[in-house]
Amino acid sequence: MPKQFPGKILQKAKLLMPKVNIVMDMSQYDMFRLCEQRYDYRYNKNKTLPDKAKPLDRGTLVHLICEIYYEQLKIGTKYQDAVNLALSKAKIFGAVSTGLEPEIINRVIEVMEEYFDHWRVADQCFQIVEVEQAFMYLLYEDDEVRIHLAGKIDLIISDNRYINMPWDHKSYDRSFEVGRMPNQFKNYCYATKSNYLLVNKIGFQKTLKPHEKFLRIPLSYDHLILEEWKANVVKVIFHYLNCVAENSWPMNETSCDKFNRRCEYYEICDSSGGEAKLYKLAANYIDVEPWDVSKALRKSSEVAKEVEGGQQIQDR
């Protein structure tokens, strides 16, 4: 029979055991929710399809321009000087990026000039608290586990209505409806202890006027919504811990073709038997660096400097 230990000894042993610390950003969390097997291939096995190094894309360039512009406004730089600096930096970094054609860079510059002019007055009527602010906070803790969530908020502002309100910049070509459900948005609100978030839509449509394509959509989250979200995240991460403990990552077949896009690991999961899967994983996929949350939380300007130095951007 196994030896029975007194309650005090068991309690002491628990105190001596280190807690499991989980740090996850919403890129990881959302992929795990899509498919546990896909998460395993990307974040545990660190495998991905061969691809060219990814330099600046259009969205990163837009974020870079916004970062420089709002940083300058934050320190009191005059409007036109802030605009000129942001756009001149964008031209330099855009030219360095071999992945962007000159016409795309010029279009980004043109759109952002329109954007700045459209919001010129509004942008000088609030206090800029932080620009591209990285964060990590403790979401949940018990005797055995600590769960931390991380992220990076494009902009945090305060005015006569909102305190520490997070903003998320979204560049787009086609109109889309903004909803409250994305985990990213709720994570931002929980991190900043804000019940409000603003989606800053930056449209690239040539046929629309500025007031039609530059939209700022406020979203509200009451306490019940955020606490329900927290409880759900905790349950999901405990499921993740079970997957880790059992080294078992089930396939979610409903995510093989999602949003008109086939999963990059489809050919592996569609193979017969473990040997075939391992062969295809080794033959057709490459190793990438393990996912580093701290790198994912870098400012756009830091990412751009890496591109300028010829380093590959870690993919999401």
C-alpha cells in the first residue's frame, strides 16, 4: 500500500513545488482555439511552410506611421512637424522593405496624409497616455498555476469622457462591421481596467471620402462581459495544460478550411498514419525560432529597424 502522509506534510510539499507559469498572447490563444493540433505544429514543434523573409507589410507600415505621429504629439511636437516626421520615416523604411512595391508605399503615404488631415483637430483634443504599449498581467492564480496574458496596445488615451482608453488601429480595403467579441479587444480592456475600447479604422478605398473611410468606432464592455471572458479563458488554458500533460493535440476538422483559407498544415493532417505525417513535416516544413512573446510585443519602429538590418520578422 502507498504510504499515507499527514496533511501538514502534504501541505508543506505543495508549498515547495514550483507553480506552473503560463504566459500567452492572443495570437497563441486564438490559434489554440482554432485547432490544438495546429497550435502544436506551430508553437511546440516550431514548424512552418517555407516562405520568403517577411519584411514590412502595409499594415506594419501604417502602424509605424501612427506610432511616430502619436509619439510626437505626446511630447508636444507641432502637428505639421509630427506629420512630416512620420511620413519621412515611412518613406525610408518602406524603401528598405523589398516586399513593398513603390506604388504601395506611395499609396500608404497618400492615405495617411488624408487621415492626419481628417483627424487634425480631434487628435489634439485628448491626452496621449501611451503609444504601442506592451503589457503582461496576471489573469488567474491558484495553488498550482499562474496564468499571464500579454499584448501590445496601439494607443491609450484619456479625455473628458474616458480614462486610459485603449485604441486599436485597423487598416482595411473592404468595409467590415466591428463587433465586441474578439479576444484581443477584451484582453486590452482587462489589461487597462477600461470598460471602453476604440477601433480606429483606416480605409484605403479610393472611391470613399475621408469621413466615410476614417472611422472611430467605440465599443463598451461591462463588468459581466469581461468576467465571463476571463472565466472562459481560464477554462481554455486549463484544457491547454491537459494537452501539454498528455502530449495530445486533437485536430479540429472544422478549422481545416476557414475564412476561405486552407490551414498550412492541411497536408499533414490529411495523411494516413503517424509515419507519413512525420515524413511530410520533416520534408515540406522548415524549423523556425521558438515563439518569443517579448519579440511579438516590440514597437513597430523596432520591427522596422530589424527589417532595415536584414533580419526576418517573426510571423504570427
